[in-house]
Amino acid sequence: MEYKLIACDMDETLLNNEHLCPRANIEAIMKASKEYGVKFVPATGRGFAQISKVLKELGLDDVEDEYVISYNGASLSENKGSKVLSFNGLDYDIMKELAEFGWGKDVCVLIGTFEGPYGYDMKDNERQRLIGQGLKFVEKKEKDVSFLKDTPICKILFQSEDIEYLHSLEAQIDNRLKEKVTISYSSNRYMEINRKGVHKGQGLKELAKLLNIPMEQTIAIGDNYNDLSMLEVAGLSIAANNAVDDVKEVCDYVTKADNNEGVVAEAIRKYIFHEDI
């Protein structure tokens, strides 16, 4: 099979533990693009405006006919001019109810917007993580979201380093609300909540249709629960060596390399360059 499109998670997959892209990944992605005509598309929980540094390293920043699936599939954008092609965000009222629920728990509440996240009850470890990722964020002290009434809401997150505690909160969310959202988990520290039906898999299918690329010719690469939807619909699914077990179990291939060693480089060498590795 000759694959034409790679959708790849960023944190803990494309990027190493220092939130940098290993040189091996950069070189493989550039070669796949220039010599094999393969499109490389970040599929991330981050916002498209928050990954320009990585796009520049890959030669994809502000380039026409190159794309990003962001906010877990809530936004599909073209890199040239950061043009939003489609957006499926959370309704304000749903976000407000979820925020109020989160304020009553031992979590940091992050509300994602195009301008960046707004954070409530942030602990220093999350603050330093966002700074280390180079992400712009606004920390809010007052428990109020009314200033976001007319702002597009991409998603809402609950953050805790106790992933078991986060999973336990899902059962406490009112079923009426859960029927209106898609819940996933990432980085072993986030519960991510999007509009119902919005996920990376839906974003990959939308982009493949736009580019007239059969799903059989797509590859998805990821490491965590918010990647499952795209791993399940892609023609070929690849898990990073450092992926959670549930992700490894559904994938066609698990790399020998972890995210510090070049997960994407290994995948491209094996399935695009057809090297015997």
C-alpha cells in the first residue's frame, strides 16, 4: 500500500519529553513530503496557532495546501494564513455547566479558545508544563466565564496528575451533559471534553475527503486515548512504544522507538520508505 497522508499526535508522539521534535522525525517528514508526496498533518489537542514553532521546523508553517487537525478535531485549518476550514466547538452553556462542575473538584479547569486556554485553579506543575510547551495562557482567579459568552469555545479540559481520579469524575458528570459531549483522555493528565461527535477520527476523515485521499491510504500515529478515534479509522494505525496499553492493543504496529527516539521517523522509514527495520 502506498500511503498519502499521515495524521500524527504531537505530545508524547511527535515530540519528545522536552516538547521538542527529534531531528530524526524532522528529516523523515521532510523527505516523505518532498520525495514521496506524503502529507504530514499534526492531529493535536492543542490549537493550530500554538504549534507554529513545530510547523516551522517541519517546513509547513504558513504553507498553502498543508493542514492541521487541532483541538482534538474541533478545528480543521490550512496552514497558509491559519485559515479555519471548519469548526465544531462547544456551546457556551454546556461549557459553563462543565466549568462549574470542575470548580467543585480537585482539578485545574482549562477552557480552550483560539486565543489560547484560560486556566482556573492552576497548580504550578501545570503552569510550568504550559510554559515549557511555549503556550500562551491566561490564568483566571475569579470563577466566572461570562466574558467568554461570545467567544468560540474549542473544548474544555480537567487536569490532574492523578489519572485515576480524572477517570472517576466522568461517572459524576450529569448524563444529560454527557449525551452532548465527547470525552477522551490524554498525556496521562487531562480529561478532554469536546462537542458530541468531535474527535481526531472525525477530523482525519474530513481532511481525507477534502483531499480526495481514500482512508485506506491514511496513517494515524498516536499514544493516548484521545488518539483512539483516528487510529480506528485510519488505513494503518501505529502506536508509539510509550503509548498506553489500550492504544497498543488496537494498532497494527507498535514502534520500537519511544517519543524521545523518533517514533515518526521509524514509522515513515518502515511504511513510506519501505526500509527493512
